[in-house]
Amino acid sequence: MNADKSSDSITGLRWNKSSYSGGEGGECVEVAVGSGAVHVRDSKDRQGPQFSFGRAEWAAFLRFAVDG
């Protein structure tokens, strides 16, 4: 999986969008790893709400997603 990367000059976060996120669907999210949390936002609404997760919570979510 390749990722498109963009920087947010306000927060200093480096956002990554999965290459699986196409321009046609509504499933596009971006993820940024900060010093104490992982942040998630809608790539089409970058100024909209963001979710933040602790690293342990994010790891648990990824395990759940991989296990199906």
C-alpha cells in the first residue's frame, strides 16, 4: 500500500492517505501519527472533525480490522 502524504502547517502533523482511497468513493480517510496519539480525519473535509486515539487503542483497532 502506498500513501499520499500531506503536511498540516497548523498542527504540524503529517497526514497519510492510503492508495486504496480512490477519488470516486466515499471511504477516504487520512491518518497522522502524533507524539501521543493517532489522528484520523475525512480526506474530503480536512477542516472538519478529527478523531484521536491512543497508540494502544489504535493497535487494537488495527488487529480487529485485520482479523475481520
